[in-house]
Amino acid sequence: MSRSQLRRSGGTASRPRPAADDAEATVLHVDMDAFYASVELIDRPELVGRPVIVGGASPRAVVLSATYEARALGVHSAMPMGRALRLAPRAVVIEPDHRRYTRVSEGIMAVFGDITPYVEPLSLDEAFLDVSGAVRRLGSPAAIAALIRARIRDEQGITCSVGAASTKFVAKLASTQAKPDGLLVVAPSEVVAFLHPLPIGALWGVGERTEQALVRRGLLTVGDVAQLPVETLQRTLGPAAGAHLAALAWGRDPRRVDHTARERSIGAEETFPRDVTDVDVLARELLRLSERVARRLRAANLVGRTVALKVRDPDFTTVTRSRSLRDPTDVAKEIYATACSLLAGLGRGAAPTRLVGVRVEGLTDVATASRQLTFGAADHGWRDAERAVDRLADRFGKGSVLPASLVAARGDGSVVRRATGDEPSARRPPGDDGVRRREKKGVPAPPRRRGPDR
């Protein structure tokens, strides 16, 4: 089966075609394309299309990342810089900026968190996502993957590749096959046809020595391994390794997406289709975002002590302000009041605004929060009311109950959701691009490990 039959799509204009069993490919592997190099090119558009290497200037340094133009010349990550420059003598070398990579990574992980709470970060620039719970809200896995790619391109200015399958193993292979800037969905019925032509090195756990042992037996492809009796593999590689590779060769991978890593913050933001100058519109948007953040906090049984506001100008200048509360909260009323106070403190007046966002940080479990949830009778009543709204939303759908300021009247007396700006007909879920002009003390980055940049 060809890769086109497996529904590979590249670029933002392409649309993945539906498949009969596409709904079962709910494990996504999302991987940024040449992450560190791509981040460096955001502010250096004149270097796009040229060989660029990110790494130390010393000949003894190693390559952290390279653009695909440099890779075409043989340069790859972890290569000594001296050798890389011999292969690509005209390449531009850029010193790495790890703090910036971390900030962009935070924005990427925030996009994932808007899609599903089941996110397993693997490094700064890649993660597994289980989107089975988001299908009803956002569409098929292919549609969700396309949404993720579009948001990362729009919000971060870089591209990513996505593999979608029913297992982590196949999803990761699919994202590799989709690179760069592509999407490949492998439905369950297509797994064998996708796997078996691949070289044996594609199997997880097959290093150089294992590959040599398999090649000596005449095994060159995953299909060759699949056709070999398990007992023969176990005699060659050992009981555990043999059974492991036999299962992978048929696409069997029981591991689930591990989402046990604690969220560091929860936020939401909105990029307006056109710049907003009306402070009432901004206030309504802050209310809507505060409601969304508080709902996510309560759903996760979390409370937070710090409320952060983000405002972005048309020229992409971004300002963040934060305030720590006396007690942690999950109440939208309190989050909204703090966000409005922070906005007023900026003294922006009618200055045009491209983006506004609200985030709650310093999270802790409700059960272990060092405070009483009552906040006094008035706030206790608000918290109870908001939890009642959560139950109504679970039963009748989001938006079934809204604050009055987010509801507008029609001429016939009926009501509709009040717009918070010139909204497009199909709103994308708000996220958070995490690109901040300054880092706030005490806000750790998401779990990560450094590895080869793809």
C-alpha cells in the first residue's frame, strides 16, 4: 500500500481524506520539524531556505539542530560542529537560546492541553496525545491533527508533523514518515501494510547490534521479522526482546498515553480576527476566558494561587502581568476580577489589541490546598453556583448557561451568545502560545528530555 493510500497530507492547505475506521486512530504523535532551527528562523526570515546549523561556535561543539537544507548536505544533530562545517561550509551557525526554546515549548504544550488532558510530553518539541475524548467535540483524529498543526503554525510560527494511529508505536513511525510539515493517519486496517515494508531499524529496541544479528539471519524488513516464528526470534535475541519485536512487527503495542505528569498551569487565550480597541469587548473576552479556565481547574480538581494576564499588540509586542492571591482559587468570578484589575493597571485605554489571555498558575490539588474553600459566605455561594453550571454544561452542553454579559438579545426576544470581537464563523479553541517577554519566577517548564532534533 502506498503512502498516499495511507492518507498522508502535507502543508496547511491539504485536508486529510476520511477513512472508514479513522475514528480508531486516536493516538497522535506530534513532533516539531527541526525545532531549534525553526525557532531561530522566526526572527530571521532572510535565512529561510538556506542551510542553518544551531550549535556552539567551537569546532568541538556539537550540532543541536539543522535546517532541512543543511541536512541535505549530510548534517545532523549530535554531529561534531567541525565535521558539520566541512559538509556545509556556507551554512550559517547560530548559538542556541535555550530559554527561548523553553518558552516556545510551553506554548506548544498549552495547545496540546487545550485539545486533551491526556498528553505525554517526550521532550521540548514532541508528545503523545490521546484524543479519544476530544473526537465528539473537535471531529475525527485527522481533523484534530490538522487543527493542532494549524494552531502551532499560526501561534508559534513553526511547523510540526503528526502521526495518528491506534498505538503509540505506529503513531510515532507515522509522524516520522510524514516529515517535514505533514500528517499521516494509519487506520487499524492499514497497520500491517504500513509496517511490513519498513526496514528493521524502524522497530523500537532495534539498535546497531540487534540489527546486525537480524540481518545475519536474512531479515531486512519489519515484514521479514513478522513472518519469523516467535521462538526463533527468542532464540536469537532472548525471550523478552524476541517477544517484544514479534509483537511490534504486527503493530501490537499495549502502552497507553501516560498523562500522569502534573499540569503546571491552566490557561486560555484568544487571538482576535481584527484588532480590538473596545475595552468592553476586551472585558467580555476576559470573562469568557476566566470561565473557561475556572471550569478546567474544577474538572481537574485543582486550584491556583496566581492569576496571569497576557496582552499582545498588533506588532506582536507581548506584555504579561501576574498577581498572587491570598488563597488558591477555582472561581471564575475571582479570576475575572483579578484579570480586569491587571488590565486596568496597564493603562492601555483604547490601544488596539491582537490577543488577550488568562492563565492560573501555582496549582495544587483541592484536597491538599492549604486554605478553606469557602472564602466567606459570598464566595462560597459563587463556587457552588459555578459547580452547578458545570453540571448543567455536562448534561446540556457547553454554553447552555452563560453570564448575562455574554448573552445578547435578538429582536424576537430570543438570545444568542454575545460576540467578543469580529469572530470567524468557525472559532478554533483558544490556547496559549507561551511566548513571553519575561519569565515569571517559580513557573517550571513542562516535563522534557533533550534528544535528537528532527
